[in-house]
Amino acid sequence: MSERTTVRLPEELLTRAKRKAAAEGRTLTSLIEQGLRAVVSDKPKPKSATHNDPPVSKAKGGLRLGIGWDNLSSLVQELDDLEYVERMKRFE
């Protein structure tokens, strides 16, 4: 039996969750439920076969110009937004 509850989430997180749910053609409730199940699961998290390392300059061996360790979260957000836009273009 499902139970109703209220949660308080940061506006930015809720907006991203709604976008992701819409892009996947599912409800926000199902997205939240899947996330909670993953967090409370006793199963160990499977290791991903691919790594999501930041791009590295071949010339100097460091991060590409304009990408610093302090702004990687904004880069990830931007990549998520670009991916969302590309998915939405398919529905036009």
C-alpha cells in the first residue's frame, strides 16, 4: 500500500528531477521511489564500466583551459542540460 508524505527539496534539485522524469516518460513519484530503493538497498552498488573523468589536455596533461576542479559541478549541470535539450529535440 502506498503512503502519502511531504518532503522539502531544494528548488534546483526538484526542477532537475522533474525534467529527468519527463524525459524518461515517467512520473516524479516513480523516479523518487527508484532513488530511495537504491539508497536503502542492502545490495552493493555495481561498478560502472565507464569512467566520467574530466577532459584532459594532451598538450600539458592537465584539465582543459577553462575547466577547474572548483567548477566541475557546473560542468556536469551544463552537460545534463545539453543532454536534456537533445532528448527534447527528438520529440519535436
